[in-house]
Amino acid sequence: MSTAALCGMSGSVTGATGALEIFSWEIVQTIDAIEATSFDSAGWKERIACLKGASGSFKSQGASSTVGKHVSAVFKDAQVGEYTISGNIVISKITIETPVADKITFNHEFNFTGTIVAG
């Protein structure tokens, strides 16, 4: 039986990073499920879908972006048939890691603002 696992060897991020070398990215999409329980629910909680959003991070080497920067970004994974996620992001946090005898890395955390296009 073959596996459906994919190798992350050709992903990219454009827009947010300029000339940075990206080696990983992650996006988490969410939706607020708000309380909608009524007396007719027979004691079961009921929820309805409300506001959608997404956040994520990417790791780079070479240089850092700027906290508070608003940019249009495209996240691409060529292993999944050129699958992309794009939209406007705000970089909310940058963590710099400097290990002994290894490369310096920059972890950028961000939040999408507005519509996200995936496909």
C-alpha cells in the first residue's frame, strides 16, 4: 500500500519576506463557533459558525522582516499541485534564535487580515 505523505521540499512564501530564505511555514485557519443554545435544544449545547480567520508562522534565515508590517503574502506548496494560500497579513512577532555552531533563524508570527484565498 502506498502512502499519501508528501515531502516539504519546494514550498515558498512571497510578499512578506523580500529576499529572505524560507525553510518552513504553517497556517492555522479558524472559525468562531458562537453559543446559540435555546430551550428547544433538549439540554445540548448548540453553536453556529461566525467569524473566520487565520494565523501562522514562517521560519527564515538571512534577515528579518519588521513587526507591524502589513503585506500581501502568498504561501505555496508545490508538492500539492501548486496549492497556494494568499491574503494580507500583519507580522505580529519575530523571534530570533542564535544557537552555538548553527545558523541563526528568524521565526515570524502573523495574522491574516481580511479575505483568504486558498486553492
